[in-house]
Amino acid sequence: MNHMKDRNFNPDSVPGEYNVVALWTRYRSERIRAGVFAGLFAGAMMLVFGMIYSAFKGMDITTPFRISALPILGNTAMAYGSGAGIVVGLMVFFTLAIVLGTTYAHFTGTNHRGNRFGIGLTWGAYGWIFITCLFCPAFRAYDEANIPRGPMFFAWIVFGLSLMSVAWFDKNAPQK
């Protein structure tokens, strides 16, 4: 049967398929809540990756906390022992992580492992491209801090794959 000619084609009737538009247009508060927690978890995993990288490079392990404060506090955010840099950086970072986590949860819509994995990789790559490589360098303090972009790519992949935890936080999503 040619599905393209059938005007009444329903993707839900095909094994392994689901109606993406129906998932995207339906608001589910439990899925959004799961996205908030998945974003917090993924953000924590990204920070742990950054801390490990910083330790291997002989840098202060709080450096990943302070990077997100650069657009707000300027170069003072990266000063050794900057408590304000750590606090503001964590607030900005986890706010962004929550926004990205809820958006990821909304657009994945299901707990299918393959979908979550593919979208997680894509989410991480896009985060690196648009946030690390395009948006952040627009702030002079970030650009002057010379944050290495290569390791940031892997940090973003860790973030994107950690968003797969949304399935653990949302047990009610379709399992197709």
C-alpha cells in the first residue's frame, strides 16, 4: 500500500512510527517536568566533564562554573576564587540547561531509545555550534577568555546524551 496516496494515512498505525505533530502540539506537564530534571542532570554531567577536563589540564576545577558568568560579569568572572563568578555562572548555566532540557523533552515526545539518542547527539552538536561557537563569542569577555572550543564539543555531546535521562524522569511517555 502506498502511504503517500492515502489521504487518511495515520502514522500511528504503522509499527515503529508515531505522529510527531501530535506529540509536539500536545502539552504534557509531566513531560515538561521530566525535561526540567533531565536538563539539571545533563547540566551536572556537563559540569563534571568540565571539572575533570580542568583537573587534567592543571586548571582550577571551578573554571566550568565561571564560564557562564562571563557575559554578565565580564572578565572578573574568571578571576581565581571569584565567588560571584561561581554563583552567577551556576545560575545562568542551570537556567539554560533547564530551558534546553524542557525543549528536548517536548520535541522527543517518546521514550524510544533510538530517538532520544539521535536527538541527544544532534542537541549536543547544535549546542556547541550555536551557543559555544556563535553566541558566546559575541560577548567580548568570553572571546577574550579563549575558552577552547574542541573540548567544549565533547562537553556538549555529554550534555546531549545525558538528556536521554528524560525517560527515567518520565515513565508515562509512549515507549514505541
